[in-house]
Amino acid sequence: MPNILVTGGAGYIGSHVVRDLAEHGFCPVILDNLSEGHREACPGMTLVEASIADPAALATVFTRHRIEAVMHFSAFAYVGESVTDPAKYYQNNVGATLTLLEAMRQHGVRTFLFSSSCATYGNPVYTPIDEAHPQNPVNPYGRTKLMVEQILEDYRRAYGVRYIALRYFNAAGAHPDGTIGESHRIETHLIPLVLQAIKGTRPSVSLFGTDYDTPDGTCVRDYIHVCDLARAHRAALELLLNGGEPACINLGVEQGHSVREIIALCEEVAGKKAPVIEAERRPGDPPSLVAKAAKAKKVLSFMPDYTDMREIIKTAWQWENKRRY
Ligand code: UDP
């Protein structure tokens, strides 16, 4: 079975990818310093507890395991924090990624799957957003993701690195078997916050901005189920391992849902009202981010299984009620 190094494999998206890989004939080797990840998210898996910024730890992993490809998820991802503490973001998301790429170079590993983001596009100049849309990120987080995409392109030309950068829209939901899901040090994402407010584990949820130029005045986002993201990663990995071309590919459902719609659907799924406080806009939020996902279909033969937002929220609600970590 091919060994795949998964950095950040104990985190939210990484743990779903690891599960999917293990179920489909790959042998994931997780490298995670557990700053955001959880040991409980990857039971029975090989987990090396170390940072990607540690060249000695990387050398040990590449020497011990014959790594065929690297899937890179370990990155800080709080947009607000990236504005107040950009050094942390550039050092980790860019600097430590260079350390990882260097270790790959030294050990002759050239296949790289990168967890990129629709945050690399910045404020949309047209919608839906395809991969040719201009990339002008509006916060340091988005800039770190764009920088790594640019580094990968340079490394492809110079060193023959074969990469696919997957630009996710909004990851949502949890594994339907209820064993893994979203659990962040600081929760900032809409769906878990609304569900926690409904459940009473937090007093209320703020609705950031009601005066956007959108149909109901609240921001519109494209939510893709985390298990669909995992499948798309495996498709991209298989493509590269079979000689496919490097690419940047959007992952979204091509459906926009407003914040008010999401709150209403959460209330419907949970059967209870959410205590909502209408608040000011959150700085850096574009009014609407909806993917054009034709390239994922064409290049990866990937189509999301979860196209009904209610079903995505149901898996998140199940996780919220039975979360293990
Ligand atoms: N949002 C909100 N209240 C919250 C968290 C988020 O109104 O407590 C809004 C946010 O302004 C955005 C949408 O919900 O328009 C999705 O935000 P999230 O942080 O989940 O994902 P992002 O789009 O920032 O990646």
C-alpha cells in the first residue's frame, strides 16, 4: 500500500481525508503537532507527533517510511488572527511549508497535494468564481495560501514537483458515522456556532452584517461536505500518482446559501430556534463566494455527493450532540 504523508492529519479536514485514504488502499502516515488536531480523530493510525517546521522530525519520517506523496493540511486558518498576528501565519503557513518542501526535495518525493482556499481570490469581481478568477487575497491568511501556490509553480518548473492545489470553499459537516467532526481551539465557523447556540453550549450566535448587497442582506457562501472534500483529495492524489498534470482546482457545490438560510436550516434540523444577535459586518468578509466547479468534474471526475444543505447540517448536528473531542 502506498504510504502517504498527511500533515495536519489529526485536524478537521485532514482526519476525514486520512479515514478515506485508509479505506481505499492507502497507508496514511500522519504528521501533526496536535496544536489544533486531536489524537482521538485518528485512532489506530500511524501518528508522528511533531511539527512540519522541525527538519529532524521530517528527516526521520521520510527515512522510516517510503513516502509516495505528501498531502499538506497543517496550517493556521483563522482569518481574524492572521490580521492581528501575521508573523504566526507567514512563519507557519509559508515558512514551515518551505521546510516541508525541502525535506521532500532531499528525499526525492515530488508529489504534493496542497490544501488551498477560495480566500486566495479575495473580493470576487464576478461570480461564480472559476479558477481563472484574479487572485487578490484581502487578508494575510489568503496571502499565505496564494504564496504557497506560487512557490509550488516555481518548484514545478525548477524541480519537477507535481502538485495539485485544491481551493476549497466552505468546508462543513462531519463524518456520517459520528466518530469524527469539527473541533477547533477557537470556533469561528458559522454552522457549529449556530448549532452550539441552539444546543445551549453558547448563549447566542452573532449574525455578522445584514446590509450586504445580496438577496436577503446577509453573506452568501458555498458549503461543501468534508467527506466530499476527502473524496476529491483522493481523486487528485490518484490523478497525480497516475501521471496527471499539476493544476489548481476549486472544490465547491456551486450553490450559494445566505447566513440567514443557514440559520433557518439549522433550526429546522435541530427542531429549535437559535438565539441570534444581529451584529456589524465582520471585516474582510466578501458578500458572496460561490464556486464554479466544472474543472473538478472534468479533471478529477469529481461531483459532490452532498448537494442538499439540510443533509450536510444533519451530519454536523449529529456530531455536535455526540462529539468525542
Ligand atoms: N458568520 C456569522 N456569524 C458567525 C460566524 C460567521 O454571521 O459567528 C458569517 C460570516 O460573516 C460569513 C459566513 O457566516 O459570511 C461564513 O463564515 P465562516 O466563518 O463559517 O466561514 P468563512 O466564509 O469565513 O470561511
